[in-house]
Amino acid sequence: MPVPKAELHLHIEGTLEPGLAFALAARNGVDLPWTDTDALREAYRFQDLQSFLNLYYALMTVLRTERDFEDLADAYLARAAAQGVRHAEIFFDPQAHTARGVGMDTVVEGLWRALGRSQERHGVSTRLIMCFLRDESAESALATLDAARPHLDRITGVGLDSAEVGHPPVKFRAVYEAAAALGLRRVAHAGEEGPPEYITEALDVLGVERVDHGLRCVEDPALVARLVRDRIPLTLCPLSNVRLRAVDTLADHPLPAMLDAGLLCTVNSDDPAYFGGYAGDTFDAVRDTLGLGPERLRELARNSFLAAFLDDEEDRRSRYLAEVEAHVFP
């Protein structure tokens, strides 16, 4: 029985498994440049973040209708529930869809068909976080926020993802100020491939409450001390870090040292269809490769619920935390 956990760094488009991709391509009359699922998986040999993004956006073309987004989210939630996920805060990238003619309404309504019934069907509570593509313009981000206004009853927060290097957080100051004024929670990818300074900027300029990745904070002791003092959660993605060459091997990952330093770390699957594992697989991998024992795994699970946007549902958070404490590790 897997330990109960929250998943806080999960791109729904990154859960598009090859089998579903080909099924949706057939449904929508989309020709994919791969002959079968095996050929597609051969393309999953990434050199860096950009090489992954190129494939990620190319495969996304099969997502066209509300039903497609519903099927995508429902498939993820079923897999996540089987691996112990009790709460999922799910990223989506509207600009990647609107740029190819798929409207915001289609994306949000399709996802919500699955998320709205997730608690009943899968036993997983959910939040939806809309991400801005940082390699697009600040004006495009503001237009995206404006287009999302009719759906803010279903969107908990905003995030910032895609190609990090050369796109510092300050570029998105205005849209984050606007999101804050609307009462939206704020997170951002920072310190994955970008420098530690991007983490500091995300905190000081964007006012983020969680840092997605944040891996490179270890290069700046003063930043580590600040993150520890202020209890800023980091949503680490160890399998992603290996597949995108942020670390050479999982055995080299600084997660144990980060926990020892007192950082509020969580572990997540990021884009599991591409990186080789969902939330439970990630817990198993850090246990087996990094030698994390039951109490460290319990700490990671506990951290995931402490870092979740459940402030308006403290009873739910308390129930989840009680499940973690009661869990018996094999």
C-alpha cells in the first residue's frame, strides 16, 4: 500500500501516454510522425529541457476537444490514485492550446469534467493551476489571464513554466500582480536550469508561495537559509531532473542533503509519461536509489500536504496528515 501523498508539480499535458496519444490522433484525424508507440518512446531521449519541450508541444496537437482533455485528466487521476495520491494540484498550459486554435473554454471545461468528479470517482481532491509559458511574451500572459476570468471559480492559482533560461521571473511581474489582485495563488518554476537568482526573483518580484523545482538553491547558502526560515516549499521532480540532465544520475540528486538542511521538499512526477514514473514510482525511486528510510518518506509525504493549497479546507489537510502518520511502511 503506497504512502498517502499530494502531487503538487504535475503538468497534465505531460501525462499523455503514447497509447492515448495514438488513440486521440485516430479520433481526431491527426497524423503523427511516429509509426507506433515503440517508435514514439524512442524519441524520449532528451538532451536538455528544450529537446523535451520540442516533443512535448508536437505531441500535444492530438488534444482538440473537451472529451480529449477529460480523457487525459481522468487517465492521470486513475493512475495517481493507484499510487497513493490523495490530492493533486494540476498545471495546464492554455497558451499551448489557444495558439493552435483550441479555446480556453474547451481546455478548462474538458479538464473540469474529470476534476469535478475526481473525489467521488478516484478519491483524489484536486486544484487547477494555470501556467504561463515563459518563452512567450508578457502581453500574451496578460491576455491569457484575461481569457481565464470566466473560469476563475475553477482555477486556484497561476504558475510559470516552459523554457527557463533567458526568461527571468521579472518579465512576468505585471501578470503576477494582476493574478494576486484576483486572489489567485502563485507558484513558478525557478532554479531548474536557471540560476539561483531566478528563485530569489520569483519570491521577491512575483510573490510566489511555492517554488517549482528550486533545485539550484543549493548553490546559494543564503538562499537556502531563507527558504528554510520562511518555510517556502520546493516541488522537486527527481526523475525529471535526471531525464533532462539537470543531474547526471538519480544517485547524484541533492534531495537527502536538502532535507538535512531543513528545506521543505516535496517530490513529484512533473511530466510522468515522458520521464518514466508517476508519484508512487518517484517515491520508490528515491527510496531505493537515495536510501531514504520510512521516516524520510513520511516527511516527504507530510510536506506534500503541508505545502498544498488547502488553507480553506484545514479539516481535509488534517485528515490527510493523519493518514500519513498512520501509514505502515513495509
